Amino acid sequence: MMELKKISDIEWEIPVEGGHRSVDPKTQSSGVMNVPARIFASEELLKSIKGDKSLEQVKNVAKLPGILKASYAMPDMHQGYGFPIGGVAAFDMDSGIVSPGGVGYDINCGVRLLATDLSIEDFVAKTKDVLHDFKRTIPSGVGRGHKEKLSVEDLKEILVEGAEWAVKKGMGTKEDLERTEEGGRMSVANPEDVSERAVRRGMPQSGTLGAGNHFIEIQKVEDIYDEDVAKVFGLKKGQIVVMIHCGSRGLGHQVASDYIKKLENELGVEDLPDRELISAPIKSELGQKYLSAMSCAVNFAFCNRQIIMNYVREVLERHFPGVKTSLVYDVAHNIAKIEKHDVDGKMKEVCIHRKGATRAFGPGRDELPSVYQKSGQPVIIPGSMGTASYVLVGTDESMKLAWGSAAHGAGRRMSRSKAVRELDGNEVKKDLNKKGIEVEAGSIKGLAEEAPDAYKDVDEVVRVTSEAGLARPVVKVVPIGVMKG
């Protein structure tokens, strides 16, 4: 049992053993915590958090070289590979590291929200038809590819250009790019750092949804908590919106696998607190190559969501000629990147890892589009299938609390294998239909894996996120139709 110190009703700390220390970060031991671990959670959320190894993982992250301030965990935290899902950490550019375990296998798994000018009254009679059209138009499922396969040259262009590639091909607008994190493109991406196998896996998968927790969800705006910010975001009560959740597919998974193996072969795992935290110094050749390859996968994911959104727009136009749509925002979940933050009163570049966590920048950050400069960025927190999701806004306080970060979803409380053992996919579908939610799914097993009961209470996650000051709720949306991968 590790010490878990209560800071408040929604914040906890695993202290540095023996108290805070002053150490040379270049020689610090990986077996000793260098900073405390901070967990944002309520008593209720802690019950499920304590059921896996995520507290041990957030503590182990605190032992990594060059880590700054603290190892953070968001309210939706649960066990992941290396970092806990919901883990956030920043590293000093000179003494710190970059770790694939701090990003994950589904690099730039993320979510975007598309607003429409349709009301629930306009839409409800066509929900089933539109959902079926989504399923017919957008390929989904494990390893599932698109009929229009890309050439190697096309794929490598996407790895460099990200969502810009799709927009250049007529699949979006300049405004879409402005409302995508990083403008839909990481600039340090070099396809030469991506293996041929990863390229081959990505070629048929651009514009495809994948499987697992990936989804396209038709939602209505049910509640407004901040009228002024909701207006800036283009959201109003009773409006139809579409949420898209997916990532970098097989390409990102292969990039992670390739570099975990490279790092293990070149650096070994003997001195690590957990072999899944294999890492390289940020400025080392291998560290730079991983950041480049990871950025390629990030760009692939941004382009993937842009193409899927274009298909969504085409389907909506078929059923509602003249429909108007606008992207609210696209946020990345699994990513490492260089950002400027206040470190001991000075603005410094640091390497931020967000693993199952969302950037939540407050007003005035240069990275935000002009439309969100005064409000702060949209923060999108999906619920589980059949529950509400939320759009929040980043805060100045979040910049000080956890490097401008917030939760990324409800967070699992039950593994997929346990969900399949304990839940019946057919019953899940019946329950959703009783709530008036149409469902298109790849399999009954998939429905069981992604059932609402397999996830934490998203309302509680958002409450803690809000009370902690990580992000502030703007609107609540509820599903009327769900397409699962």
C-alpha cells in the first residue's frame, strides 16, 4: 500500500518518499520519485482507480529523469501501457526524456465535434437512415481498410501534411484547419523515420474508423451551462451535432511497436521503474527520431478524422440538402509535443506527454485560433455509449494546475475481457433502443466491450474536472444515434 495524501475532496498526492529532494536531474535514480504524483479524483472515482495498477503507474512516472513539478493523473485515469491512461507529465528539454509509453499505441487518438444547423425536430425521423448511411459509407472494424487505397507517395504526403492534405484534395476548409489542434499538422514529421511496415499498414486505412472505443455519434445539445461561450462555439440547445472519435489506426500502432523495440534494444530496461516506461533523452538521436515518427502518426490521425468528417458532411447533405456544418474543434488525446509553459516564473519549452488526456488551454494562448482567443479552447469529453458527453472550455487555472490539461473521456472501470464476460451485447443494444438511441455496431461482442457499465460515470468525471479548475463545462450533449467501430 502506498501513501495517498488527501489534499482536498478532489485532489490527492503520492508524496516523494522522504520528502522533497534537491537532486541533479542528470544523475537522478529511476528508482526514486523526483516529484510528487498528483491525482484529480473524488472518493467515488478512487474506488475504481484503486482496482488496477494506475496509481503505481503515476508514481513510476514521477521517477523518470527530468520530470517537472509533478506526475499528474486526470479524473478518468485507469491502467495503461507505461503511463496510466489519463497521465500527464512535462520534461525538461535538456535533462528530460520522451517515452512511447507516455503517448500510447493509438497515437493521436482524438475527438472532433461537428456542429450543424439542424434541430432535433428536423432530424429525429431520419436518425436510423442517416446512421445506416454512415455505416455504409465509412469503413470500420479491426484492420478494415478503404476501397480507395492510397499510393505510398500519397501516404507519405499525409504523414507530412496531416489534415492539410485532405483539405487540399477538397475534403474540408481552411476553417477546419484553424479549428484543429496544431492546425492539423505537426511540423517535425519526417516519413523517413517511419518503417515500411507502418506505411503499408496505413495505406488502406485513411478515412476509416477502426474498432474498440472509436465511434461516430449523432447527438443533440441538451443543456447549456455557459451561454456566452456556447455562442462562441456555435452551439445552442436542441441542435444536432456529430462527434467523431478515432486515431492513427495500424500505422500509429506500428510506430509505437517499432520504437519501443528500438529503445529496448539500444538502451535496455534494467534501470527502469517499469520496463513499459522505456524512453530516450529528448535531444538524443533516437529521441528525435521517435518524436518525428510519432508526429507522422499524429498527422495521419488528423487527416483520418478530417476525411471521415468529410464523409459525414456528404451523408448529411444527401439526407438534408443545403445543411450547414462547422467544426467546433478537434483535440488530440495521445501525444507528446514541445510547448511553452511557466516553469518557476519563466516561460520555457518543455516536452509534454498527454496520455489519454486533452489539452485545455485557457484564453490568450498563441496556439488557439482567433475565434477562441478570448474564451479559451473547446475541451471535448466523450461519455460512454448511451451516456452524455460534454464540451468544456480551457481555463487560466488549468495552465497552472496540470500544464493546461484535462480529462479525455469517462475512463474505463472494467477491462474489455471482463465486460465481455459480465455483459450481454444484445441486452446493451436493447437498453439503448429503449432510451431512443439507434445503434450500428460491428459486432455484439463490441457492444459488450463498450457498454456504459464498462465505464466510469462521465458526470462525475466532469464534475471533478470542473471543481478542480482543469476545464469549465459549457454544454452537455446526449446521443440519439451511435456507430461503433
